[in-house]
Amino acid sequence: MSTSIPGEPWSTGVARDDEGALVVAGVPAARLAAEVGTPAYVLDEADLRARAAGYRRAFAAAFAEVGAGVDVYYAGKAFLSVAVARWVHDEGLRVDTASGGELAVALRAGVPGADLGLHGNNKSDDELALALEHGVGRIIVDSLVEIERLAALVRARGGAPAPVMVRVTTGVHAGGHEYISTAHEDQKFGLSVAAHGDGDSPAMTALLAVLSHPELHLLGIHSHIGSQILDPSGFEVAARVVLALRAALAERTGVLVDEVDLGGGYGIAYLPGDVALDPDRIAKDVAASVAAAAAELGTPLPRFSIEPGRAIVGPAGLTLYTVGTVKPVRVDDETERLYVSVDGGMSDNIRPALYGARYHAEVVGRLSSAPSVLARVVGKHCESGDVVVHEVQLPGDVRAGDLLAVAATGAYGRSMASNYNLLTRPPVVAVRGGEVRTLLRRETVDDLLALDQG
């Protein structure tokens, strides 16, 4: 019998009613489908806000115990809209952006420039100029070339020096698929802490370059080691590497930078039985580790910052679909798999096709007493790799017209969505206290045609 939910990987506001239908923050799935259609991204506002506040409280308390301050930046790349930027800022978070578009959305939301950061390995002059114009609190530089370009832009504009952090790669490889691990040497991000030969490391060279420019103010050092990390030891090792680099810079120049950013990548539960990183636990472990490392180095603790994104918005979201074609497929002599096609697919969630990400789905419009069968949820795109959920047990009587929900899709679903096969992108709706509010409307065919100049 299909009776699961509540509990992870669903948001805290998700439950089933007496008839077995999904309810999100007091809003039945059938009502959502009737009002906004499917597919649709659904965000549990109260859950998202609670997770944002939880990270802020956990890290503030843990770092205060070791005598250090900490700022929490919401990583907007996970999902950003005007409303979400306002929500996280309301809960005491700053916002980290990775493009001019993300920066524009955060500014539209009313987030002050001082509470924003700008990332990117290949920022344009226009993006850098936008950050300077709005007094962005930190620009995370990613190459020696960018340092020179940014200094030239500040020189041409005049005014105060630009606040800069240097992104370094610590050699710590953590998290999921290779494509989302961002601190090993052979990749596009950052400057390596490792020195090859007798000269300075690329990271040290970049730090010295920033100090050589009066147009730039070196705030600190930035590190990010990957995504979907479930083992806190990677953060602790990377933090020690960064603090050692900070101490080495101080010994050489007399400049002890004020800030160290430890990045994000905090893992969440995607499947029943997964155990997400607990903010209180990770905060205490990392705070204890950095305090010990600073004591060994004989340097005072800097101010720290972290950048959770997925951990805040991922569990707060789900995607609601309508089932279409249902087709049994013989896998081998002993195994049959039910292919359940939905009205979306890889255009609204590319992660399963891109790097094999695993998700959980349930039929949510009704309660079924049929025995469960092995199923694969697939989309409607002209690709055999258009898989939404690789393996899941669904009731054997799943049929066309059923509502199906996929859990924990708040992060990177809408952010990475496309118009492949010219499908229109779904809306993003927020639910809270029995009310539904559209954050991003559904695209229409007219929107697509408006872009086509014939």
C-alpha cells in the first residue's frame, strides 16, 4: 500500500490527508494542479525560511564559542528569485551570486549591495562594473587576469578600493559527481595552494597581486570544496589549508587578512533513509577545527563565512507532474520495469541525465492499495536519457492522470531548466498557510515565439 510521507526527503510541510492525497503547507496537490497546472515547482516557504534561520543560528552559536564571527551567504545559484532573495535576507542571510543576472535579481529584491557577493571564473566587464556600481560587499576573484581587469575598472571609475577575496583550491575533493567537485587541481575554479617548483603557488601569487594594487582591498581567502557533501571532514581539512595560507601571507607581508570563506556544498537527503548534514553538528565540528588550527599557527581567528544553497532550498521544494503513458518493459527474463512518463522531464530537472542524480517519487493524488512495482519515471523529451527518477517503487495501478511528486527538487531544478524540444519552463509557486503564490509564472509558447525573429 502506498502510504509514505511525511519525513525526509520531503519538506516539513508535506503530509498526506485521510484519502492519501499530498498536502503541502495546507494546500492539496489536486488544488495546486488545478490552479497552476503541471509540471510545477512547489516551494514550502516556511520550511525554506526555517532552514535559512537554522544555518544562521547554528553557525553563529558554534563560532561564538571559539571567539569568531560568521556570516551565512545563501548560494543563489541553487535557485534565486526576488521572493527567495527577500526570504533569506529576512532570516539574516546575505546572498552570494554567480552572474550579472543573479546579482540583478538580488538587487531587485532590495538586498543591499554590502550584503552581496559576486562569484564567477569568467566575469564580464559589465558584471564587474555592476558590482562596483552597487557597492557589492565582496568580489571573489578567480584568476590573475581578473585581478588586473578589476583594478583597471576601479581606476577608471575612481572611488574606494574594491573589496576582494581570492578563491583558492585546496586540493580537497569532496562531494558527489566529479562535475560538482570543485577543489581538485584539474578544473576551472580558483588558484591552487600547491606550489610546483621553487616559486610561489598560484594562490600566493594572486594574494600578492591583489595587495600590489591600491585599487583593491584584500578582504580574505575563499575556498569551496564541492557539492552534496555528507562528510564534514573535508571542510575541516580545507579550513586548515586556508588558515595556513593566511598565516604564510602574514609572515611574508605583515598582512593578516580579516576573512576566510569556507564555501558551501552541505548535503541533503534525496532518498528515504538518506541522512542530511546536520547544521548544528557541522558548525560545531568546523568551529572546533578552525580554532585548533589557528592555535597551532599562532594566529588569531578571522571572521568566517559559509555559503549553503542546496541545503536551504533543496528540501523545501518538490516538482508536481501529471502521469501520461505507462508502459511495462521487460528488462530480462526475470525482471520487468514499469516506465511511467510524466509531462516534464530533463528540461525541468537535468541533474539525473547530467550526472546520475537520484530522486524519490510518489503517486500523490490518491491512496493506492495495489502492490508496489519497480518503476522508472521518465520525461517526454526525445532522448533515451530523459530520466527523472531512475528507480522507485510505485503502486502497480499507477495510471494516466495520476499526480506524481518528486521530492527535494528545490535546488538546481528551475535554475538549470531549459527549453529543450521547445517545452516551456514550469512555474515556481510558493505555499504557506493554505495559500498559493506564484513566484515565477509558467512560460508560454508565445514567450518562445517572441524570441524568434523569423
